[in-house]
Amino acid sequence: MWLRCASCDHQWPYLRFEIRCPRCGGDWLEVVYDLPAARRRWDQVLGKRPFTMWRYRELLPVREDLHIITMEEGGTPLLRAENLGLMLGRPRLYIKDERQNPTGSFKDRQASLAISVAREAGLREMVVASTGNVAISYAAYCARAGIQLWAFLVSSAPSDKMREVALYGAEVIKVTGTYDQTKQVAARFAERRGLFLDRGIRSLAARESMKTLAFEIAEQLGWRAPDWYIQAVSGGMGPIGVWKGFRELQAMGLVDRIPRIGVIQAEGCAPIVESFREGREQARVVQTPRTRIATLATGDPGPAYPVLRRIVLETGGAMETVSDEETYRAMHLLAKMEGLSMEPAAAAAFAGAFKLIASGRIRPEETVVINASGHTFPVEKFALGGSWVHTLEAPAAPSEGFLTALDQLDPRSRRVLIVDDDPDAVRLIRRILQARGAFYVEEADRGDEALSRIRAQPPDVILLDLMMPGMDGFSVLEALKADEELRRIPVLVITARSLAPEEQARLREQAYAVLEKGTFTDEHLLEDMLAALHAS
């Protein structure tokens, strides 16, 4: 291994822990590896090793294995987002589930490598500034390594996260101010005490740890790179490390390309994205972040911005901002459609991906991997809104009134009939409706069966596919139109069929709305349904 200075390009053997270039004093150092030798070694042993981030240790900057501090981090699942992919018309949508790491976030990769490097350097005490996740990870791994940690946390960090940091034995200092101010306070404290300060994005170990995301994704996809890798960022460390990982895999002949990198930031604190849009060479600092998502509230990205700008331009990627409201809606959608509860910073990546899909930047045939960077536990109060729980008082003894109250717990008041012979489409629509909890859903997979159900007990709204064996959707519409009682029921046509102009005109007369499969969101469907119900 060698170290290389990004400022003057000086390169020297990596023999000891260093944070500055001995020639120019530059503090952005990179590790250079013997990639052909690493490839030969991987060919021999990779398949025999446990599936953790240390599976790839030849490309991680710890010289001796005895210093490695690990809790089997990494090796997280790559989940296919079947329901979301079906709804968005993107069947190759994947979720890198970093919630499965030991403390529940992708920062465990960073902590494992950074604390291993610290232990190899003989450190016994260190300082870190954090919005929450980094402090939790570092506190856990420092406990395992026997290193005393001073954790400076921004006051907006959830109190549950602060308590968890303290539980691991770290000294917790809450700073009333922005994250950038918290970093400044931590730096002054470390300087006064003569302690090592974790340098965030400038930390060689922190950036190198994120390469393991790229290694795992490529291996999980059969040694292929996805078309897109998308992550929400605060300082930008994750995508920078992932990009370097794919670049090393390409040089080793294990993948044939580097994916497009998608960088997402919170609208209320987006110095990287806004500076990119303005064509700036250096980032314009956000002095006062205006987002409730504390994890994404870094106003000054420092040296990360020009690196990320170059990466996005080189890969043909994209940068996007999302509002807090879009982020919380994505949290709801991921939980209710895929069963994944994630923190707002992770959900922001999905909200940004939804925008890139809607704009056509991400094409239907492309493979997309989104980083679900961390778990939301306990669930943050902003995520749920006001009507998420039903309250029921249990009397001392059962009574008729109590049984009536139990019956009222089922709030479903509108009957919906889904008429479609595609079980995947039916499952998706049913899940969208069930997630809102206000509909009683029935199904029919043939036109004649649907008419029988409608005549026996008319629903409040019908969701109708056009292409079915036997009696198709057009015939169902004609039958409804011919019946005085049934013609009043609003019909939403949901179809994958390309419609001729005359068919479109015909449907405008017979259906309340027409939705194309793979192009509408849950919000669009519910808006059209509620409008149809109100109009009827």
C-alpha cells in the first residue's frame, strides 16, 4: 500500500498512520493498492470468506489483522423493491439495506475501519462530531476497542440517539448550534486536550470504508455494476467512497463500468446540489440549515464538493433536492409498500430517486441501487402525522358497548372493486389502498365475474383493467353504461395497453380517469379515486 496526496500527487509507502502530506501539508490523502495482486488473492480466497466488509480486506488500509475491530458489519442484503418497482415501472430497482448493520446504519462500516486504524496507531482517546449516527457507531466500536470517545452532538439530534451514545460509555457533549458549529467546538476541544479528532470526509479510513458498499453491490449483482447508485448526503462521503470502489473494481477487471452517481440533499440544506446547479467550482456554504432532518444538515461540505461535482459529471449522474415533506412521504411509502422502516436521511434518497424517475433521467430498463442508510427507531414524530393510532378504553367487564367499539375500529367505509387478471397489479393496488386503511377491497379477474359482483352489491368505485380474457374492460364499460343503476359508479381505468386516439376518446366518455400502469404513484391513484368518489 502507498499513500498519495491529492494536492501535489506525491506518493510514498503506507508505513504508519498519517493525516498530512510530508511534502506539501495537504490533508486529502488517498490509498493506492496493488490491484493486480489483490485480484489474484480474491480469485483464491474471496468465496471462502464470511460475507462482511472485511471480506475485501486487501483493499482496506489496515496493515495487520490483529488490529481489526469488527462486529461483522457489512454483508447487508440487496433487496429487490418489487412493489415500488411495479408502481414506478422500474423492475430493476434495488435497496441496499444498510439498516442491518450492528448499530443500524451504514456508518458502522466507517466506524469499523476508522477505529481499527486508530487502534493500529495506538490511540487510546479520540473526539468526534456528529448529528447522531456516526457518534452511535463510533461509541459502540470504541467500546469494543477500549478507546475513550468524546462525542460532540448537535442539539437537534434525537435525544434517543444521544442516550444510546452515552450507553456505550462515551462522553456526550450537546452543542446548541448548527452541525458546522459543533464540528468547530469539537476541533477546539481536541486541540486543547491534545486528542485525535476524527476528520470526517478528510479521514482516509472513513472514505475507504465506503468502497465496501461498491464491492458488495457488484458481487451481489453477479459482478456487474448497476446503472445508477443513489444516496442522500450531508457531507458526501458515501458516494465518494462508492465511486472509488467501483473504479478499483473496473481496474481489476471485475466490472465493465462505473455507475452513474445520484446525489440527493435536503432542500433546506443543499450546498452541494445548489452549487452544482449554479456551476460553481467551490460550494456556497449554507449558514442556516432549514431542514428538520438533522442528519442531512451540513452547511459546509468542504473539500467533498469539488470531488462530488467531478464524479457526477464524469459518470453522467445527477444531483437533486427533496423537501422534508417529500422525504416523509417516501418514509411512509417504503414502510407500507416494502415493509422497510428507515430514517429520514435514507428516505430522502428514495424521494430523490422518485424525482429522477419521474423526469425520465432513470430509464425503465436500468438497474438502480438506492442506499437505505439507516433505521428509524424509535419512529421520529414528524413521520407519522396525527391520525396513526386508534384509542379504545377497555371497560372493567365486557359489555355490548365494548363490542360495538371493537367493530368501529375497522374504519373501512368505501367499497372498491379491482377488476384485473394480473395478480401482481392487483397486489400492488390492494397494498396502496390498504396502506391508507379507509377502503374495503374486493377483486375479480374476469369481466363477467366483475359484472356479477357489481350487480349483487354495487361498489363505490371500480378500478378496471382493459385487457382480460373473455369479456374485456371495454365490454364491462358498455354493460355498465347500459344499466341505469350501475352507470353512476365511477370507473378508473388502469391499463398497460397503448391506446389508439379513438379508444382514448371513448374512455373519456365512459371512465372518470385513465391511469397507465408503471407511470402513476400511490398519490396519483388515491387523488383520482377520492375525486371520483366526491364527484359521485
